[in-house]
Amino acid sequence: MKTTIHKANERGHVNHGWLNAHHSFSFGQWYSPEKVHFGKLRVLNDDIVKAGYGFGEHPHDNMEIITIPLKGALEHKDNTGGHGVIQKNDVQVMSAGSGIRHSEFNHSKTEDVNLFQLWIFTNKPNATPRYDQQTFNPAERNNRFQTVVSPFGNEGLWIYQDAWISLGDFSESTTTSYSIKKKGNGLYVLVIEGNIEINGNILSKRDAIGIWDTDNVSITINQGAELLLIDVPMN
């Protein structure tokens, strides 16, 4: 088993007033040669967007973009006609494919929105762009992992990549495990809230660990934790 630790306070950080963002991987003006990507996972941003603000229309291509709100509501519009509002317990996927333009705005005029946005390299270049979203029952991730994104034909929303995204909400101390879905994949674990231990490493809120060259990962939950797991090809 090989690991890399990404502590919360070592993430890139920008605060534009309307946007307070932390970057797990090199993004925008923040660059770290040790944190360019984890396998096919290219971006993991932790954004807080103030009420009434957002990202104007901008382009993407050949990237699978997944948005997971933690608090508040986010409105999406794109030039293919895709339009929706997502909030906690919703997940949105956008396959940028051959090219798409979209905007993202805080849907509320009074409440900030906090979200994770992930970019995963596609395995189907120049596909027709597509947009989808789904509401997931949070009870189905109580003390276990709930798959919210997977390759086409599997659980939850689908993307053009052999990658799985899962959420877990553990309310008490326990030890659990996660089996890597495909040979050659690695696992990136981010602690949304709480405290865990993996392979002797203690991780707290917004800390993360990348793990590869193993088939199974044992996770010790210390007094409860919310987790984001990203199972992605390493090559």
C-alpha cells in the first residue's frame, strides 16, 4: 500500500470576497508540483459562494465535472439547455465532452452555498456534452458508504470514466472497510467532518489521504465522521 497525505491547512486558498475557495490540487493561480492530480482526479475544490454571487458563463471540454453541495443551493445553466438547482443530498454531473459553456450561481439571495466540485479526466474524448442530477436518500449512507457516481450502467449518476464516488456518514466509533472497485484504481478519502485513522494516519476535518497499490482499505472512525471517497484509475 502506498499513501500520500494532504492536510487541510496545506490546500491552496483564495478569498475573493464573494468566493472563498480551497483547492486540494493545483488550480487557477495556485500551483503545487506535488499536488497536480491523483490519478484521473484532477480537481477537488471546496468552495463557499456568497449569496447572490456565482460563476458567469465559461467553457469546459473533455472533463467529467461533479458537484456536491454541502449547504445552501446552487443553480446551473448551460448552452445545451441543461438547467437545475441542487442542494444538500443532491449530486450533479456534467460531461463536458466536445465542449460546453455553463454558469453556476448561488440560488439564494440570503444564504451562502458550500460545495465540493470534482473534475475527473474522461475516458471518452469529444463525447456529446450531457448534464444530469439526482437526489440521494441520506439514510442510505448511515454507517455505510453510498455510491452516488459510477461508470455507465452502475449505481447512481454515471460518467465517462472507471471511477466511483461514494459518501459515508458514520455516527459512532467503528472500523469499516472499502474495496477498490477496479484493479489499477486508487482511493482518495477526504474527511468532510470528524476524525478517522487509515494506515496509522490520523485525519481530521478536510484532511485527505490518497491510497494505491492495494485492493482494500481499512478505515477506523473515531467518534463519528462524514467521508467523501473517490475511487479512480491511477493511469
